Amino acid sequence: MKRTARAFWIGPPGHGEIRDVVLPDPAEDEVLVRSLWSGVSRGTETLVFRGGVPENQHATMRAPFQEGDFPGPVKYGYLNVGVVEEGPAALLGRTAFCLYPHQTRYVVPASAVTPVPDSVPAGRAVLAGTVETAVNALWDAAPLVGDRIAVVGGGMVGCSVAALLGRFPGVRVQLVDADPTRAKIAEALGVGFALPADALGDCDLVVHASATEQGLTRALELLTAEGTVLELSWYGDRKVSLSLGEAFHSRRLVIRSSQVGTVSPARANRSYADRLALALDLLADPALDALVTGESDFEELPDLLPRLASGEIPALCHRVRYTDIG
């Protein structure tokens, strides 16, 4: 008898559906995973949902186990935590993280799953992909003891960066966001908070993650002379206007991009697996539970994604809950 599962697909942009899929029998070097949780990364996944991936970025933006092509139909996602039901003895029964889309069960190479440490609850482990992005950003940024730092944009990535920066000794960290409700999240993460107009200046480093040109402009304004903006935002097909006149050159400001698709050159001796394992270890901190701001059942995804994409649900990470449904 064929083994089946259920998967969430984006059909035409702006529309989602759940489809039945047939699973292959796992080969000797593969695992069968039953999903426990997956996470919706609101920025990237809602951009994909609305069909906003530029054509020249279709290859770059492919998720590791994506099926279909942009703009759709496409099965997309990369924050999945499940239990290994079949596979090598060392993994059997283990809770593991995988860069897999929203699907009730799936078969992947054993090398594609990373065991979740016993110190990390499965529900929190869905954050691993975002914390991994934050790790890579900080490898790129190389903050120093005593730095004055702002993180502009209190979304999932910005909050993850702020949480890790808050562990650096002697560092002044302020999360900057136009939404005053983000102050509670900043407090839970152990960092300061300010609305954009009230943010502290003279920053050595500003990490920008608001995906708005207003946020990027404000990030530059907050820098001290010869300071750096590390740009983490993904704008998709949107154009960004930025004034580089006035004091940009005289103050010798720097804008540098960072993207998780490549391990930071500053840590070229580390592998993707090393980086992900580090992110999972860092998730032992219960303060990071503040990044999970909503929860729904898997079957609700077709109705949930339009509400996340429109901003009706102002989530950071929205967690998807699975029961044994196929």
C-alpha cells in the first residue's frame, strides 16, 4: 500500500491549498520524518505567497526541498521539526530539525536532518532557521565588546539578532521598531527598545531588518562616523529609494549586505551544518520563546497565509501544529 502525506502548496500567488502526496519508501541513507511543528517565516514566506520573488532571483530563493517553481504552484518553507520514524539507528526516534516545507510526513537524506538538543523543546526548535540567519549576520558584522548597536526592524530576524547581541558583554543594544508592542518582546529578550524617532544615535553598528526604505534611511542616521549598516532585509521585487548625499560620504558610512545562503567569509572554515548546530544550541535560552507569537493547526494554512501576508495577523514566527494526520 502506498504511503501518503499532506502538504501545503501555493497555487496562483495569493492562494494556498493542501494536497495529498505519495511518499517513497526511505532508502538506506534516508529518513522518514513525522512533522510535529513547522514555522511560517512571515517576511520571506508571505513574499513568496504573494508572488513577489523577482524572476532573476528564482534560483537563489529556492528552498532546499522546494517543489514547483516561482511564482507557483510551489511548495515552499524551511522551518520544520519532526520525529524520525524510520532511518539509521542513531536517528530513530530523535526529534530533528529540517529545512523542509509544511508537510505532515516526508522522506529526506539522513544528512538533511539535525538532531535537536535535549535542552531545546521541539516547539522552540522551529526558530532554528531564523537564529541561523542571525548567527551568520553576526559573523558578518563582527561586533566588538562595548559597541553601541541598534537593530532596526523588530521582525523575526531582527529580534533574533537583538537576542544574540544582548549576550555580548558591555554592548548597548536597542531594538528599534515603529510598532510599540515590540517593546514587550525586547524586554523579554533583555534588550532596550525605542520608536524610530527616539532611537539612540552614535551607533558603531546598525543591523537593518525592517524591509522598508524608511527603516534603512533611519539606520544610516543612527550611525557614528565610519559606522556600518548591515543590511538583512529582503525586498523582493520592490524598489528602494535611498539618499546617499548630505553627510553619507563625509562621514564615511558603510552599507554591507548579509544573506544566509552563504556561510559568512569571516567563518569560511565552518560548514552549513556547523552553523545550524550552533543555532540549535543557542535555542536552549527560553527567552527566545518570545519570537513565537501565534499558533494554528496545519489544516488552517490556506486561510492563515492570506491573513499573515496582509498584516491582519502581525506575527513574528507563527507556529504550525501537527497531529498524526497522515
